[in-house]
Amino acid sequence: MGNPRAFLTVPRQEAGYRPVYERVKDFSEVEQTLNSSDRRQQASRCMDCGVPFCHWACPIGNRQPEWQDQLFKGRWEDAFYTLDSTCDFPEFTGRVCPALCEKSCVLNLSIHEPVTIRENEVSIIEAAFREGFIKPASPVRNGLKVAVVGSGPAGLTAANQLNRKGYTVTVFEKDELAGGLLRFGIPNFKLGKQIIDRRLRLMEAGGIEFRTGCHIGKDLSINELTDNYDAVCLAIGSEEPRDLKATGREFKGIYFALEYLGQQNRFLEGIEIPDNERINAKGKNVLIIGGGDTGSDCVGTANRQGARSVTQIEIMPKPPEDFNPATPWPQWPQILKTSSSHEEGCIRRWSLTTNRFIGDTDGHVRQVEVEEVEWTTPTDGGRPEMKLTGRKETLDADLVFLSMGFVNPVQDTVIKELSLAVDGRKNIAVDGLCRTSAAKVFACGDAVSGASLVVRAMASGRAAATGIDFELRIKSFRFLILDLRY
């Protein structure tokens, strides 16, 4: 801890965003950066707590106090190696992670000014790329092959870890390009796709093979994978969105949020999209149903496309600002979040449920009837209960995006998507090492947990790599014993 009083004398300074009038005209990243001197000053604010709750809260176990101190002292390369030991892709988490570490920072719990951990993290990794600290992996190969199905954060992490351990890794991806949710779910203004491409080039240079446009279960069977690889890791994500069974759902102009976001990202990649399939908010009244981050991403995308108006509604009540006594630490704080997209222009409403969609004679949605709801908590402390109030109104909407989360797939989606009948079971269990009850098959990420955070998917990918390595080492050890006996 280089400066034991910095947290008393140096205020929190965020890099902030580009001006609204400028950023809404393009899809470039909205977040700015601090210069190296200011960044080191921000790192000096870390108190090096006796019990680092930031480390405790991080799903991948980042050692924040260590690399904060190294950053403050200008030891950028040491900071990178410390960060790299726990986090495979700091350039992703440093941009899109909600920073669970900052919510647990003692400075947040005491004065609501946590260390700028997330921004410091991305500064370290960008310096590492800039200064050439990062090199392609060059492990000694052990002769074993692993197939990873899915190239989202979980799959990429599992592949990266297994490659470093000496396995020959092939990543299968059904989409046109690798990246999964990172590429086709998160808008470019939050995560520029050149950042993903830079990492993929590094992984390919280190020996990982990517096969895109290959849908396991259609183009290639799971049995073919288990026959040709020593282990298979399923990282197929959670892609079944929660639908809204309201009258008029069949009208044109109603889409799932990821249909919209994925298409826009493909358009920016130069992937051809027929004009009659293009979803464009220009000049339209846009309604987003769902108040989470994905809904916020739709807000930013619609604004950049030139929407006439953008409204986001949420069925839950408006959360309090700054502190919520209902979710004290160490729970995740359920407080009002205003994203960069919200700042660009958006009407936000809470405690509204959707009753029905109203369309025109051409079968296109034009309005949505909503109704106010009230939430009450039972005296026995059970789950909050929703009550309709009868207070209804109609909102103009030429374009509606459903952003209400995903159906938890757990094992069912793994079986359904991949026809996983390798051992004839109807259910596939997943244990702590990400092993399934099917021989040689492992699963990780959102395919197991349901939709979650990028950083949690990465933690699961690391666990899967550990499980695969453990299993194959044990198997190799058994074969060695048999060889010695005979």
C-alpha cells in the first residue's frame, strides 16, 4: 500500500462518457479514459483492507488490492500479470461487468465512493496490449483434444484455460462469427467488436481453432464430438427469451430484444440483412418492456437509429436511489440505475403490466394497453404479491421490444439443443466440476445457471476447464498404472 492516506485525500474520479450530442451519432464506445497519471492516483485510493471484500465479491477471485498497488507504483506489467492470473479477458469485464467488487468496496460501504476498480482493470489490460506484454500461449501439448461448443464468455474462457494447460482445443460456434453474447448481444457502444477480434487473433495464434457456422446437433452430432475428442465442453448459453402471452402478440413490429440487438451488431459487422427483415427504429415510437440492462441497450440502439420517442416500462416498482434498506450489503443493491443510454433520452415508467397489444388493419402494432400494479409484501415475509389497480392507459408504440429475461434452461436446453442422448438418460446432471452424467461431456456458463453475468460465465468456464483437466489427468493416470502392470 503505497499511499495509506490516499482514500482520505483523493476523491473518486470516473472517466465518464463522451458528450451525448456526439455519441448518439455513432456506435463507437461511449466510455472515455483517464490519463495514466490520474489512473494511478485512482488506484492509490485502495485501502488494502485487512479483509478485501472486493476480492470476496468477485466471481473469478480477482486480487484487486495487489494490482491496485502495483498500478499506483507504475508497475504496469506486474499489475497485468497479477490480473491475468485470475481473469482471462479483463478487456471484456473491464467494459461490461457491473463491478460487484465496487459494490463491496469498503469505501462504497462507508462513503459511497468505491475505488474505480473496473476502470482501473481495463486500463491495465489496454496498457498490456499497447506495450506488448501479452503474448500468444505456447504450451507443451499433451496429445489430448477437447471440443468446446459455444464461443461466448464461458466457452472462450474454458478454451483459453485448456489451451494453456496443453490441450488441443477446437471451438465450435453456430453463428457467423465467434464471440457469442459478447458479439451479438452487447452493443458496440459498450463493447467495440475490434476488442473481441483482437483477443480471438491472440487465441488463434496460441493454437486454438475456431469453427464458425457449425451448429452442433444439426451440422455435427454430439456423438461425433465424443467419438473424436477426449472431452466436450458445452457452453451454449441461455437463448430462450421469456415471452409475453398478451392479446395481439402476433402483430408485426414486436420483437425479442436480442433479435434487435443481434441484428444491429450484424449490420455493423457488414453481414447482409434483407431490407424486408431489417428492424429500424428511425422515426418510430419505441416501447421497451423490461427494465434491465438488455432493455437499456435497446434504448441506446433505438436512439442511435433516430427513434421519434423511446419509452421503457418495468413491472416492478421504482427502486430507491443510492441505498435500498431492503437489500443491504452483502446482497446486491437493488437501487435505481441510470445507464449512459438512459441519459441519451428515454421515458422510464415503473409498476406497469402489459395487458394487450393494439394493431392497425395491416396487422402492425400501434399501441399497447398497460395497467398500473401495486406490490405488497405478505406479513409472513413471503414473496411480494402483485395486485392490478384497474388504472389503464394506452401508449403509442410502432415498435416493441420484449426484454424480460430468459427461461432458465439448465439441463433441458442442453438436451434439447444438442440431442444429448449419449448415455440414454432423460436428464443430465451437472456437478461442481461441471461434469455432466454423460461420459466425456461437461457443461458451463448460462447453459447451466441460466442467464447471468459475463464474469460469472467466465468463472464457470474456468471451473469447467479445471474439471476437464482433472478428469483427463485421472484417466491418463489410470492408463499409466495399467501400462505399468502389464
